[in-house]
Amino acid sequence: MAQDTPTDAPTTEARLRETYPDYEGQVQHAATIPARPAHTVDPHEVLPPDLARRFADAVGELYTHQARALEVLADGENVCVATSTSSGKTFVYALQIARNHLEDPDSTAFLVYPTKALSRDQEGELNEFYGDLGLDISVRVYDGDTPSDRRRRIRDTADVIITNFAGVNAYLGHHSGWRRFFANCELLAVDESHTYTGVHGMHVAWTVRRLRRILDHYDSDPQVVCTSATVGNPAEHSERLVGKPFAVVDRDGSPRGTRDVAFWQPPVDEDELDDDADFEAFQSATTSPVWEGASIVAHLGLHDRQTLMFARSRKNAELGAKYARDAASKHPRHGDVDVAPYHAGLGKETRRGTEYEFKTGQLDGVTSTNALELGIDVGSMDATVLTGYPGTRQSFWQQVGRSGRGESDALSVFVARADAIDQYILDNPEYVLGDAIEDGVVGLDNNPVYAEHVRCAAHEKPLTADDRKWFDGERLDRAVEMWSDAGQLAGDLSRAVRYTGPPRPQSEVSMYGAADTQFVVRRADGDIDMEPVDRDRAYRDHHEGALFLHAGAQYLVTEFVEDAPQPYITVERVRTDEYTETSSEKTVRGLAVDERRELGDGYAIAHGTGTVEIHYTHYQRKNISTGEATTPLQPTGLPPVELRTDLLWIETPPSLRDEILSDVGGLDPELASEGEVMEVFGGGLHGAEHGMIKLTPLELRLDTGDLGGLSTPLHPETGVPTWFIHSAVEGGLGFARRIYDRAEPLARRTRERVAGCDCAGTGGCPACIMDSQCGNQNQFLHTEATVAVLDRVLGQLPAEAE
């Protein structure tokens, strides 16, 4: 831990520029967010006199958003509180629980948090709060880590139970043991509700409906509180998630200190790049954002500024901690900093130890995945460093907001990756500094996910016709027929449909995936503390022969076994300066159109469903430092993976081929070789596909890993040049329809980014159209053709107002 506290500490963006030893003009833009005073309300205006007095004595006044939310609850409505990080949203449901308890001491409340760490943090905070109020309200965590000998006592005696949705999914199968708690449940709180999007959001939405069905069985219909970071559609998102109408409270009354936000571009060695530079060359020439961010952490730590750095992956969280220690040893101050990694792949004891050491000031810094984006109390640090855009404006401000809590001042540094979306933000910082926020998307149309939860519901309580209100009307009839044909349900909805399948169907629900295949990871030469890996990630990153980094160590996959009751991967620890890169082939077939717009002159846009086949065919080792191949391509030996999923696609007229070849490539379309056609015209379609996928998070709250794509100069089913964007999970995520609705601004932003990129040559770079996830290693990309293709499409798409 650094000991001195210099008076010239880099507490502002200007001081960071002045004191950073390797400063080479990295700050591209800086903004100062002014301080904001608190807006408060006397608690006696909204709380019963006795509770108001207790709260005033223990805490003080209410912020205006807390008071307004409590008024909404007093009127019997459900409420979504969508305000900034550390704005005291917890007090809303905590005080409603207290209000219910004073009216009925037998009342209970169910609080659901996204992580176990946050659950335990809040258990302590809430018990302390009720102790300060002098109220006999017991709060207990009940999850997979709760000792079995304590579980019954918690169910029978706790006033408030905290859990997570993986737990809720499991416990509903034994709801008779929860009779006392469920029969008295008057409040359900869904904390950090904005995190529930994509496939996990779908699982949570159906789990909530199953929960509400069982609560209804015990004559309970609790009010619901959703607490959320700011999202663009809080009412719609909450209603899709829970299945009830919501009032929204989003005018924030909490204070904040002054915050400087610096937008930082890592240096690029232009001498290493030529016009034909490939993805690896750009990676090699650009200073790693993780190294650059870690160097900032070291610099701040040596000036006694405690810093939290966010990384985009577990691997980078591990590397960030190592790099920060290395950077401190090379710093002009020649000091040491104590920096620890933090991510979900580490054991729970390790994570809890890091939380405690950071909160108590024993660590100078922590390098974390978004696991610490949420409200786990690790104290109030001085600065945050973001190594890459976290995917949404809302997550950006969640991460930025972890430093300088309350009215204290803070510094935040956004270190951009050589990636299209990060570079767009460097060029357009007003995008994150403005007020607009992405919509949260909860799709309910994924049939595999829906069917899993119908089967679980039948196990929990026989299904009848009345259950159509919980499970999407007549859709329930089709699911019952499917499971009856499979021998897992028996009966009919007019009387009762009973579960007849294997025990505990809830255990087969993967809350973070649409497929139920999970690979456990075993170490041949010791122990490894690593979460199971889903099937698609296993095929892509953990096939036999693959190298990967976990908990700061490198591992080689020596065995890949799928045809076992529990699929598994066997690994051994290695020391190497190599990594593996996997190639894939993709096809799209079986298109079914849900909606289509003819744009004129042969252009069209559509969304619907289709079958995506991905075959991870080969892999090869590459040098970490240079990106050069060190082995020839080797087969993975794996079969193709098929997904029936949702897609968006854009069709262009066949004549576009000749236009692009002639106008952009200077080629005679009739004489152009197949290679030239793919390089120029194929490169334009491929670049448009890549670019739109990379910038989709500017419009929707998602991770680009949730999407995939394909482009082709002639698709066999559309019969014309086409590019596709698809959800990357079985059954789809519902994003295709949203992209369809936002196609014009997304295409326009993509065109601006590609046209404005200063990379040399026409092959693009990671900051515009190259993509690290590209299955064909970024072959056939052409920036000029991409701009020309998008210009033609934008000429047909009606312009939308921002």
C-alpha cells in the first residue's frame, strides 16, 4: 500500500495529464460533471409518524425520489426506481418492508439480487438499518451457499429473505416448505433489474411468472419494487420482466460531487502499420488498453489514490492486476502497489477477501470484470478506470459512478480499445455525456426457454386452463402438447396437466443460456476453481488443443468429452507465449419472415427466424507478442452447432455488385475474377455486417457477443446479395426485431464510423470493421466498398429522428 499522500495528487483530469510519466497526448476529450446538491423531503410527509421519527433519528431526510416511490407504493402500485448509482434506492423497499411490518408483524418480503456477493453485502446493511430503527425485522440470505442445517429455520422465521433467481428457480419445486413465508409475502423486490436482458432476462421473466403463480396459490399478490440504473424504457422493461404494470420514478434527488471524465486513446506505433496490416498487426501496434489502464491504476496508486479498474473479460482482469504491479515497478517513483483481480471465476472466499481488503483500504486497486459494477459495498474509491466501453451508456455510468460516491469529487478515465464502438465514442463523447439511454430488451418469444419453464411449472403445481394467464394464453396449449408427446406431461388443461418426467426439472434450466449443455472443467494435474462452460463457448474456446487463461494461469485443453451424462473438459497447466485462434464456417438457411419492408429499387429489410449452422473447423497457435502463427491449422474434430434463432437481414439488388466493382474497385464487372468480386463487393457487404454488429450497443442494451452475422454476394434463399445479423443463442433473444426498428440510425452511425476512420488501406482495422470474433479471420473486408454499400442502403431507408 502506498504510504505518502502528495499535495499534487492527480485528482483531476488536468493533474493526471500533468503528472502521468508517459503522457503523449492520450486525452482526446475531457468533461467535468458539475456537483449536484441533494433534494430532500421530511420523512414525516410520506411515512407513518413513528417510522418517520425513527428514520429521521437514524438517517435524516429522504431524497425526493425515495419519497415519491414510497407515495406510489402507499397508493398500492408497483414501482420502478431508475436513478443513479448510490442514490439510496435500497431505502425504498427497506422502508416499505418496515411500513408493512408495523401494520402486520407477520408480513414477509422476498428480495432478489443478481449476485451472491451483493446478497451478503445487503444482508448486513439491512440488518444494521433495521437495528438502527429499533425494529425487530430479521433479514437472511438463502442461496446455494446457505448451510443445509440452517435452511428450514430461515424459511420458518425470517421476515425478509434475500436470494437470486437461480435459487428461486430451484426452490419453487419445494414450495410447500415455504408455505409460511409465501402466504405472508407482501413485497417482492427485484434489485438491479436493468441487468436482466438477453437470454438471462428471458429466464428471469418466466421464473418471476412461476413465482407469482405459486404466491397466488398461497393467496399472496405482493407489490413489486424494481430498482434499476437508468434505462430508456423502464416501464416497458419492468412490465416485460414481471408481468405487471409499473409506475416509474426517475427524477434523482441524491447529491453528487464534481467528477472529471477523461477520454483516453492509447498510443499507436504508426511505423508498424502498412496499407495491408491485418488484425494482429493492429493489435501489436496499439498499446494494450489493459496495459494502459493498469498503468493509470499504478500511477494513481503511487499517489495514494485508490482505484477500481473495469476490464472486459476475466482474462483481462487477471492481466490488469499483473500489469499494474509491473507498471508500478517501472514508474519514476519506483514503488509497489497492491492490486488484486476480481471476477466470478474466482472462488467465493477469494472474492470476499478482496472485497474486504478493498473496502478497508488494504488494496491500492482492484481490476474487475463488471462483477463490481453493481452495488456491492467496497467503499468509496477515488477513481475508476474503464478499459473499453462496457456495452451501454447505462453500464458506462454505473462503472463511472463507483468512485466518488455521495458528495465527494472523483476522477474517471475511459481508455478506448481499438474497436469501432470505442472509437465512435472518442469521436462523439456527447453520446455518453448526453441524456439518451438504451432500451432494455426482454424477449419472451424464445420457445426453448419458454418450454423449459412450462415443464417446471407443471412439476411445481399441476397446470390448468387458468394458468394461461401466467403463460401467454394459447401458447401454453402447444407447449403442453409438445411435452405430452415427449412423455413428460400427462392430462389436459380442462382438468389438470401433471408432470411425469425425471425428478427436479428445475435443475436442467440453465439461467444464462438457451441450451442446457454445460461442460464442467477438470484439471488433470491439480485443482481448478472455474465455473462450467456453455456448449457454444466450449466449442469455440475450449476444444481439444485450445489454450486459455484463467486466474492468472495458462491452461491447455487435453480432453473434450460431450457424450457423457455430465460433459466435461480436462485441462492441464502450461507455460507458453502462445494463444489459440479458432476458425469457423457459417451458413444460414430455412428463413421464415415475420416482417418485411420493400425499400424500393430492389432493396429490402426483413426480420424473422432461420437456422444458423456454425462449424468450428480449425484452430492454430499464435505468438502472444506478434500475433504470428506458430503452428499450421489443425482440425478441431467437432461437429457443427445448429441454432434456430431470430435474424435481421438486408437484401440488395444484384446490380449493386456491378456498381461497387466499377465505382469503388475500378473493375470491369464482366471481367472481374471471383477473388476480386469477394475482395471488393464481398468486402463491402462483410464490412457492413461487421460494422452494424459492432455498433448495435449504441442503440440497444446488449453485448455484441449476443450477436453473430453472415454476408454473401448471393444467398441461395433470398436470391440476391444479403447480409444477416442474428442472435447467437438457440431460440433467439428478440434483438432482431429491435434492430429492424432501428436500422436507419444504426446504419448511419456505422457509415460515419467507417468513413471517419483514419486507418490506411482498404482492409479496415479493429476501430472500424475488423472484428476479433470473425470466423474467417477478417478476410474480405473493404472500407470504401462498405461506405458505398451503406450509402446505397441509407438512400432507401427512411431517415429517423434521433
